[in-house]
Amino acid sequence: MIDNYFLTNKIRIVLSLLTSFLLLFSFYFAPFIIFVSFIPLLFACLYESPSHRNAFKYSFISGGIFAAGLLYWILFLDAPIKAWLWLGVFLLFIYFGLVFGVTLWIIRHLHKKSVLLIPIVWTAIEFLRSLTNDVGFPWGSMGYTIISYLPLIQSAEFAGLPGITFFILLINALLFYAISKRKIKYIYLSLAVFGIVCLQGIVSLKTISYPAKLRVGIIQPNFMPELKQSEDFYYRMNVLYKLSKTAGKCDLLVWPESAVPGYFNLDNAETDVTKLVSSLNIPIVFGSGRYTSDNVYNSSFLMTPAGLNGFYDKQYLVPFGERLPFDNVFPRLRKLGFGQGDYAPGNEYKIFELPDKTPFSVLICFESIFPRVSRRFVREGAKFLVNITNDCWFGRTVAPYQHAQQGILRAVEYRIPIIRCANTGISYFVTPTGELKQRTAIFTQRVIVENISLREGLTFYAKFGDWFAWLCVIVMFLLILYSKIRIPRKSQNK
């Protein structure tokens, strides 16, 4: 046993910092480290029952440092809001600190003898912070760390991202109990859990195989931000046309978000794109702005040789970048000039159809990191998903890689192929098992073509959604309620 006197406040703070660095190491370099990353923080906040206040403090420090290392790139965005960027980033770090702090405070408050309590509470809080489309931010969810280990993420078809997070925290909790209580049975349990998840994944990888039915081309034009701002329409159309011709015969071509500058439904843009698509004789899905007398939208369009098939307006807008959160509730917020965009969120889940009647849908930018958006498209009938994005604002940071990584899990959750087209990269094809095909580098001009399969049936997660996450939330609140009834307050622990 570790003696209580040895775990001084300074040692506990060091342990909380160690968790921050282990988490960052797992996100950046060695994903497998995530299975032990939380053990130091659990010792700092739970071992020998430190006060609730101190448990919150240690985990708050850990969460803030983790966020600073994971999201530092926000300070380097090529965006017109530099004056407010530092304040926004500071508040984001505080937010992550609060998420960690509240999570470990609840765990400390409920912590008795159940090893399941730790993954249940962590999964519940992580899920709750992703819910609203105004300020929901699942970026940095723990389940995303192990996406490169295909056998370990196949269970996402049953419980989604929350299930992967639960698995990771359960392994951490079992190893923490093994060390703190010196009971080898918890090591055996961790090996058993890991083995079951891995075996299920291996079986899925060997048995899931869908035949290729469509040939799709991705056009990565690599337009720089200054070109986007100048809105040189004809130059961009010429580049896209020449690149599209090199793709050869395809059933669909994909251009990125904001491929057509300005507003597609103004200034004869629709006429010009129609001519281009007719010349190629290939349907093209692309991103552009859409203008109405009331609002402007960040939209995607499908143009076929027969004409415009329809449009989809982005529903999950980037907070502070594309709109101010809750400006629909508090209209006066729109008068605040932070340099943000003034897009309106869409309200319809659009299903596009290719000329052969194959249905598909488009995720715009970071909509790909919200599982429920993809689920709605899948349940509406989409047979494959296209993700268009413009990550040039991230520059040469880790952000394009983090953004691209998160969308991969949607393929496994719904057993659906995903085509990702980014203006400056990273573009790729993903199979229904999460395998990457022809991934491009950032800031390169590329054309890649691949034969893709189509979704067959609905997964358990597609049918029942976030059942597991909500179960964790319900159990957590029931335990909190039970603790209030059964456990009298002790002032020395407050």
C-alpha cells in the first residue's frame, strides 16, 4: 500500500499533471498509453479519500493542462477574430478544467467499492458536454484516441463513441484498483475485458465485407485562404474543372466545402457550374454559400448533368466562428462584433440521390464529429456519407489531423462508407470497418479515386442511438440521488 502521508498535496498535483501529459502523449504519439493515462489522476483524487474540494482542484488542473496541449492550435487560426481569440481559448481551457473537475468531484463523492462507477460517470459527463448544437464540443473525447486500433473500435456499432470511452476508462479503473488495493484479480478482469473487446473486433473485421458498387473521385484543390477571400470564381472553376477531368469516369465527384466562392444561387454561379457538370457528364457534390432574403447558409449542393438535385444547409455551425451561440434565443448577441460569421443553421436532413437513385448525405465540416447527425442521415436512408470541409484555416498544425481522425468512427458506428474531401487536406475514403483508403497529405493538390461499397441494413447503434450513454447518465444521477438520501453531509469533506 502507498502510505497516506506520502501523498501530499504537492504529490497529488504532480500526479494530476502526469495524467495531462499521458493523455496528450496518447493523443499525439502512442494511443495505447490511454489505457493507463488516468491512473495517476485517480490516485490523486481518490486514494485515501482526499477532500471533495481537493479532488476537484487536482482534476481541474489536469483538464486545463490537457486542453491547452490538445487545442493550442486555436491561437494560430487564420481567422479575423484575433483580438478575442486569447480570451476564447482561455475560457475553453477553463471549460475543460471544469469538465474534469466536476467529473472527478462526482466520482469522489460517490466513490465506494464499485469499479464501474469511474467509467460510468466519465462516460456520462463526456456525453453530456456534446449534446447541444450551440456549444456542444465532443473534440477531445477519449474514445477517439484508439481509432487506429481497428479491432478495439468495432464495438462502436453497438454503443458508439460512448462505448469506446467506457471501455478505456474501465481498463484504467481496474488497473487503478489492482495497484491501490494490491489485488491481482483486477488485472485478470482488465485482461478479460480487453480480450473480449479485441476478439469481437477481430471477428467483425473478418466477417464484414460489402461489395464495391460505386466509383467516387475526390478533388482536393488546395485553395489558400487569401484566394478564398478574393473569391476569384473563374480561376477556381478552371482549376476544379481540370482536376475533375483527370479523375476519369466516376459515378460521383466530390469538391470540398466552399469550393464555389460566394453564394451559389447568385451571380450566375449556378449556370456556370451547370455547364461544367454537363461537360464532364458526372454528378458533383460541393460546398458553397446560399443566400435568402432572411439568412445566409453554409451549404452543400448536388449538381447532376440533368440539373440541380437539391441543397443541404449546415446545422451544426462552429461556435464563435460561424455564429454566436444562442443568438436565436438572445437576438441582441448579433449586435456584438467579434468578427464571427453570421450563418443561420439549417433545419432539414437532406438526402441526395444520384442518377441511379442511390441515396447519400453530406456532413459539412465538423458535423462529422457529432454521431447523432450521421445517425439521422443513416436512418433517413443514406447509403454512404460524404464529409466536405475546408481546414485551411488550421494551417500546418495538428488540428487537420485531429479533425480528420474523429470522422472515421462514424463509418464503424453505422457500417457505412465515408468519403472525406478537404480543400487543403486531409481527404480519404473510409470502409465500413474504419479502414482508411488513399489518405492525402495536407496542403497538396490531389485527385484520388476509389470504388466504394454501400451501407447494408442498420446497426444496433443506428437503431437505438445513444442508449448506452443515456444509461450511464441515468445511473449517475440515480447514484447521486441515492447518496443524498443515504449519506449525511460531512463538513470536513466539503
